[in-house]
Amino acid sequence: MQFVTRLIALTRAVQLRRQFREVSRMLEELSPPARRQLAALALREFSNASRSEFPHLYGTPPEEKYRAWGSGTDIGLERLRSENLQVRLRGGALWLIVAYHETRDSPFGEQQELHRQCMRTLRMLKESIPASDPAREPFGEVAAA
């Protein structure tokens, strides 16, 4: 059973890593004002996900809550591919937050590495918000970890 669990975790890590490359490409293309907007959206998503019963299932339709993992990252990635900037930003924020929560307490090295990458990205977004902006403070929990 341990082998199957490890195989599933490895498969999921590969899938998330592939998706993360697309998310990071989108982030590189953003202008500074769009990054600040993404940071605000990510903050709101982080707050909403943290209040939910299962943060790693945030964004997943209720009928799918018994799957091995949620569909929040898939929904976020689909939105990320939109032509509309607002939809892309919302998709990027959703993907980052769900991936953060999904990999947070993983005992598997591949997922821990992805978690660190998500944290670095969220820290970068936090740094795009001016230090005097009070919206920056809730990111402290993510960036300090």
C-alpha cells in the first residue's frame, strides 16, 4: 500500500510541477500593477481557503470532495489560459493557493519542493506590494513559513 501511495504522490507532484511552470511563465509576463492585483487576489483566496474546512479542496465543487485531490488547481489553470487578464489573475491566484495548501504538510520530497516554490512565489507577490500598504500583512503567515 505504501508503494501505491508513493506512486500517487509522485504522479501528482509531476502534474503540479508541470502546471507550476505555466503559472510561473504567466507571472513573468505580468506588469508591476498586474502583480499587485494578483497579490491582492491571492491574499483574498488565501484567506477564504484558510477558513474552509479542507483548504486543499478550495475551489473544488462539493460533489468532487471525496477525490484523492481537489480540482482547484485544474480550474485555476483553465482560467489562467484565458485571454481576459482578470480571469487569468484569478486563475493564477486560485492555483497558487490550492497548490500551497495541497503540498503544505506533505511527507514526500517532491511535493515539499513544490511547496517551497509556491512559498517563494507568494513571497515575491508580497514584495510587489508596497511596505506601507496594510494589505501586505496577511501575507506574513505565508512568507514566514
